[in-house]
Amino acid sequence: MKIKDYAVLVSVIMIVIMMVIPFPPLLLDFLIMMNISLALTIILVAMNTKEALQFSIFPSLLLLTTLFRLGLNVSTTRSILTNKTGGQVIETFGSFVVGGSVVIGLLVFLILVIIQFIVITKGSERVAEVAARFTLDAMPGKQMSIDADLNAGMISDREAKVSREKIAREADFYGAMDGASKFVKGDAIAGIVITLINIIGGLIIGMVVHGMPVGDAATTFTLLSIGDGLVSQIPALLISTATGIVVTRAASDGNLGSDITAQIFAYPKLLYVVGAVVTLLGLATPINPLLTFPIAGLLVYGGWMMQKNLDQTKEVELAAGDEEVEEMKKPESVTSLLQVDPIEFEFGYGLIPLADQKQGGDLLDRVIMIRRQIALEFGIVVPVIRIRDNIQLEPNEYVVKIKGNRVAGGEVRLDQYLAMSCGLEDDSITGIETVEPAFGLPALWVTEEMKDRAELSGYTIVDPPSVVSTHLTEVIKRHAHELLSRQEVKHLLDNVRESSPAVLEELIPNILTIGDVQKVLIRLLKEKVSIRSLDMILESLADNGVRTKDTDVLAEYVRQSLSRQITSQVAVPGEPVKVLTAGARLEKRFAESVQQSDQGSYLALDPETSQTIYQEVLQQVNRLQQSGIQPILLTSPAIRMYLRQFLERYMPELTILSYSELEPDVEVQSVGVINLP
């Protein structure tokens, strides 16, 4: 531990020691002055904090200072009753501060206790209790507000994390302050009890032990007890005030002093009115004008100076506003408009309740879950989705844009449900015919009354928010490769660097560049292959990147290294994988049509052969889909890449695998052969 850690531990131990071991008066004087200094420091720190969390240690510090003060009370009481002295500081407060009068001393002490106990302590306790309750009640709303700002792109993930941590700390702080304020209340009660014990006990000990007359014993021990009470209650009053300042402090850009001067003197002309009232008091009452006129003159002069400064500030603000307008007129100011959001979700005014939390909309929460789902399923971090309404759209219409271009859209009816049949149509189920936007299935928009009948008839019922979120999820999956920029790849690589730095140091930039890695990852995402096992992908690139720089070929090597993952995506445990296989003539034609160039290899098929192959593949795929089988095309590793390039323009959703991408223990069943005549 550091020296300051030992200092805190030693201080706590000393508090315990002073309750047990008698201290000499000189040491008590030192500790009493330290107590006063510590209390003064705490109240000054409380006044200069901008928000309560800047003094988050205050609840614990309040307990320690209370314990310190009670330990001092025990030591000073022991010294007073044993030696008829509590040190020079206590004697000074008992004689000089209250003029040596027992009555005055008692009255001053009672006033301090009443102020602390009834006014400050009780108020601080109530404010702390209410603040704790309101802070806990406001936590869900604040959390949703942060999530909304995050989804709208107003803040980053790091800023959102910091804001959430701050909200949690605020709840903990005000909860702790609610309990700590009870210490202050108990301390005030203990101060009264200890003083009464000192007075009564001193009177008895003075007469019985020290053989003093009743009057001398009463005067001596009462003054010492009052002095002890004052040196204890003054720091207690300061810390109680600090407690009130902390719990009533609202977050601002300045400390308490700057806020007071800025807000109380925000209306300089009101000082003229106050000055006039003070002048009138000097003229119309027996109050000496020599007292009121200088004060009135000072108020009027202060109001004039502040009004002058306020006018100058307004001139500066107007000038700054004019400069901002001129800046907006410059050609360079349009640069900020060139920024294009990676993903945008726009909707008509009729769908505003989807995103409005006050109307029960949970679209923002669903977007958060979508981003988490994509991260787990594909291993990429989806950029912030910009959600906004667009009056140019139809009321119930929505569109999804990728990098400023519309890629999908649909229409939902918030007062109805989407009903999709399982293959058996029921003529009694009526509604508005439509198409399910995510998968293109025929469906009906049905009313609340028709919903129950449709469920009994075997229809799948989906509420409008689920329709939108499902469509948005599928769009992001389909275009995930377009969202993977070089900057995003760098972030992913930086994450790998923390856990597996060796493979990254070997691969980049000695073998491949970040751009090469990006191209390989894009090829994988295009075919719905997750890149979550990024360290395994990088190891495969490091092994094969020394032989070739062709990113398409490297992607094939990576796919083979991810064979277990790819197999798990297409295989159902306990069932064979049903596939279409590429015939020998088809593979031979593809192998003969591969041409080499300086830019790499490419496929060169004549139009007639291309059309024949496409028609054959389409016929077989349609046959399997009508049978309820998900089509998978299986071919040799040598032509898989070229067959994929050939078919991806027309059948981007078709899964094409090579024999080396399936695990040996998986049973494969051929349900068709694609070949050339």
C-alpha cells in the first residue's frame, strides 16, 4: 500500500486509541484544532464541487469525522473530569468566546445545537431521503434516454458506458447519503447528551472528589463543559452544512460561489430597487442615514457596473452569432453535410409510436438487441443505426438505407397484426393482402378481432414492432459485408491484439495489409460465414498468405479452416445434409474456362453455356424448395469459388460448399445432380 493508505489506517486506529488511553491536554489541543480545520476543509470542498459525484467519498468521510469527533468528546470528558482541564482550546472557548459567563455559554451552546439539529440536520436528512428516492425512480428513464441517444448516433459506445456508470454511481451515492445523514442527526443528539453528562458529572466529581464548593464546581465544570461542547459542535455544524450543500447541489458548469454570483445578480436593475428601499428606510425611520446611504449607494453602483458588463457580454454574443452566420455562408461549411450514415431507418409519421417510448414504443430497445444479435452471430459490430421520421414517406411506410442508398422498405399497420399461413389457407380469415417484408411470404393484415380466429386456424401472428425488427435484422445480415469498412476491421484487429498479439504481429503488415484482410472478411460475410473466430481466420491467413496474395483464394483457404463452423450452420444433428452435387461435366467445363491474368484468375464461359447452367441450377433449386428442402450446392474445392462468382448475381442466397468444408463425420445425401447435357 502507499503512504496515504497507511495514513488513513493509522488515523482510524488513533481514533480508537483516544477512546481508551488518556491524552495530555497539549495533544488534545492539537487534535481539536485538526478537527476544526478538517471541518472547514470539508465545507469549502463541498462549496467548490460542480456536482455531487465529485465528492463521492463524502458519506464515508462523514462517518469517519463523526467517529473522530466522538472520540475527542470521550478524551476531553475524561480530561475535564479527571484533571479539571481540557486544554487551552477548550478553556479559551469556555472563557473568552462566551465571556466567562455560564448563562451566556449555555445560551450560545443551545442556539448552536438548535440550529444544527432542527434546521440544518433535519433539512439535510429530508433532502437526502427525497434525492435518493427520486434518483432511483429516474434510473430507468435515464438509461432509456442514453440508449436512445446511442441509437440516434448522438453519443458513442464509450460515452454511453460512461453515462450508465455515472447513473449507477449517482444512485449509490444518494442512497449512501440517505443513510449517512442519520449520522449527523445522531451526532447532534450525542453532543447535547455529552454536554449534560459533563455538567452533572463535573458538579458531582468537583464536590466529591476534588472537595470544591458547589458554586466553584458548578462554574468551573460548566464553563469547561460548554467549551468542550462548542469546540465539538462548531465543526459538527460545519460538516452538517456541508452535508446540506452536497445533497442540494445540482450539476452545473461552475462551483457554488460562481453559481450564486451569476444567478443572484443576474438582474442588475433589481439592485436599484433594493437601493431605493434602503434609502427610504434611512429617511422614513429612525435608522441613521449615515448607515443606510452608503449601503444604498454601493447597491446602485454595483447594479450599474453589472448592467454595463451584461451589455458588453450581449454584444460579444451577438458578434459571435454574426460570425457563425457568416461561417455558415462560406463554401467550406458544407463539408459536414457530406457525412453519410452507415445505416438509416426512416419511417412515416404514422409509425412514430414505434420509436416513442412515451407511447409504449420499444424500437430503440429492439435495435440494441439487434446489434447484440449480429455481434454474436456474425462477429461484427454494427454501426449506430440512425432512426428518424421522414414526412416524405407514406404514414405507414418505412425504409432502410445503407450508406445513403435505399436497400429495403415496407409498410406496417400499427392497429393490426400480420398473419402468415402454414400452407393451409382458411377462407374465413379475411384481411388486407400483403407480403411479409423480411422473407417475401404471402400474408394478411388482420384486425384484433380476427387475430384470435387466425391463431386457432394455425396462422402465425406477428405484431408490427416484431415485423419491423425482423425485417431490419435480415437486411443487416444481408448487407453485413457493406458495413465492414477498413476502420471497423482495424477496431476488430485491435481487439484481437489484446488477446492474441503474436498472430497479428506476424500477419500485418509483413504478409498482408488491413485492406487485404478486409477483402477476405467481406467475402466470408457475403456468404453468411461468421467472422467471430477472428483469431482462427488470421492464423489461416498467416499460414497461406506467404503462398498467394489473391484474396479470393485466401478466402477459400479460410473457409476450409472454418469447416467445423460451416458444417454446424448447415447440418442438423442426427440428420443427413441433403445437397445438390455438381456433375463431372460441369466441373470439367468450369475448370477449363478459368483464365489467368495479371489481376488474378477469372471465369470465361460463353453465353449459351452460362444460360444452360443457370437454367439447370434454377430448376433443381426450385424443385428442392417446393419439397421444403433448403438448397445446398456441393462441389469440389477447385471450382467452388468460380461457381459462387457465377451464381451470386442471380442467386445470392444459395449456399455453395466444397467437399473440404464439411466435417468427415457428417452424412451427406445427394438429392440431385447439376450437369451439362
